[in-house]
Amino acid sequence: NAGVMQNPRHLVRRRGQEARLRCSPMKGHSHVYWYRQLPEEGLKFMVYLQKENIIDESGMPKERFSAEFPKEGPSILRIQQVVRGDSAAYFCASSPVLAGTTSSYNEQFFGPGTRLTVL
Amino acid sequence: GESVGLHLPTLSVQEGDNSIINCAYSNSASDYFIWYKQESGKGPQFIIDIRSNMDKRQGQRVTVLLNKTVKHLSLQIAATQPGDSAVYFCAEKIQGGKLIFGQGTELSVKP
């Protein structure tokens, strides 16, 4: 039973280029979350998606960042025109919807992260 | 505002001793709390969780205590081992989905 998969694990981009980060949730999980972690800091929430829907994007920068979770395929976090300040580790987590529970109690399983370096 | 913070940024313990990592949270509406362990270069790994209607929960060698009166969360690790060395984060879940993480405490276990 594979865990959350993220690729690439390391990504180097020059300023102004686009970065695409992919996340495949655990089998059977329909909720995906993206977090960003700067060095020596905790993870900061960015966006919460279900299949084909953005549920909460309150942590996403208003410009250059977008996320999707299509009906088929992985979730994509896209950063356009990257700047040095975008350099960070980006983590994806997934959770199931357990029958009879609210989403509040669903454990989030994290992937290994994508480390983005902007030169 | 929303914030989850830790009292100690680093903790060094002797192998075999017990470790206690503390966390303060600020949102009274949070109903679910989780402790994660993060090793270098890896994603956070779930350790233990607790709902707001509980004040204590035990796992294998770990115990989480929740004090809602003072908005305090702690993680106790019994008989700490070198493999426990990592950064530990507390997180609270509010508004249904997102987690709010604390800054992290680095636990170093001396053999």
C-alpha cells in the first residue's frame, strides 16, 4: 500500500520559470492538502482540495500560485514566474473520508516533499 | 489570531530518559491536535493525536496531554532512543481541514 507520492523530489528553477509539483494521494484518499515549509520553520497551510474542487485556499498567495486536483491523475501545485523567496520544501498530505466521522478527525498522511530551489 | 507555538526550540536528553515536548496553542475552537515527527529530508510522520474532548491519550512509548484551560499540549516520550532524534511539531486542526503547525522542537538524544 503505497503512501503519498510526490515528484519531483528536488526541483531547480531559475527566476521567472514555472514550477510544477505533483502529488499522488494514498489509494482511496479523496482529500489533498498542500503545505510549504521554509528552513527552520513549521509547515504553513496553502490549499485544501477534493477531487475537482478547491475547498480552502486561504493560505495560497494571491498571485502566481495555483492548485488543482483533477478527476483523474495527481494533484498539481503550479508556481508561475518563480522568485527566490519561493525556495522551500512543499509537502502534500492526503486523508480519507471515513464514514460516520467528520473531516476534522481524519489523519493527514504526508508525502516526502518536493524541495524547490530558485536560482 | 491563529498560532501554535512551542516553549522550547531544542531539547537534548540522555538515551533512556523520558522526554517532554511542550506546545501552546491559541485557538479555543480547535477540536483536534496532532503530534508529528520530522526527520531530516523527510515529510512529517504522524505520532499520536487527541481530540478536544479528551485530556490524555497513550500510544506506544508516547503520551499526549491536553490542557484546554491553559491551551497547552505536551508530548511525552518514554525511554527515549537515538531513533527518536528529530524535529517534533504540534498541529491543531480548525475549520474542518487545514492544520496549523507550531514552529518545531528539535530533540537530540545522546547515547
